[in-house]
Amino acid sequence: MAQRLREAQMRVFGQAAKVALRDRMEASLREFWPELSAELDEESAMEEFLGKAIQSCERYGLTAEADHFRYLNVMALLGAEFDSKYGWAAEVLGQASRRGSSRMDEVCELAAGQAVA
């Protein structure tokens, strides 16, 4: 029974950590992307936008908090569906044999070039 309790506690702690991360991501989005944040608020879409960012990070195996924030910034820059809109993004993010931070380094570099073009 003690083992089950610990597993249940770990699930609760994990969920609490996810909520805290989501809150920090929202604060970051509001600070650095105020116009987008206002637009998302008007459309009641903030929760969906943040949820997509977190789910995508999980899907791509991005575990570092810094990579979550970088992914969020690329979404803000290129759009919520950037990973399906730009072939290079899906290709780089899908390279599971590479560390998440390495993949996000490349995605950020390519995204910056895309935004300038």
C-alpha cells in the first residue's frame, strides 16, 4: 500500500509541476508577446495555445523547461501550427536521437531566418 501511495503522490506532484509550468509560460507569453496575448484573451484561446505548446513539447520529447519556453516563442513567432506548416520544423523536431536542446537550438535558428524572410 505504501508503494501505491507514493505513486499517487508522484502523479499529484507531476500534475502540480505541469500547472506551475503552464502558469510560468503564460506569464512569459504576456511579458514578451503582449499583442498576441491580448488577441488570445479576446478569443478565449490562451488555454488552448498553451496546452498545444505543452503537448507538442511532450510529443517531441522536449523535457527541459528552457526548451518549453523556446518552443512557445517559436509558436508565437510563426504560429501555433508551425511544426506542421514548415517541413524543416517537423524534420528537426522529429529527430528523437538528438537531445531536445540541440533540436531546439536548430529550430530557433531556422525560425529566426524564416521570420526575417
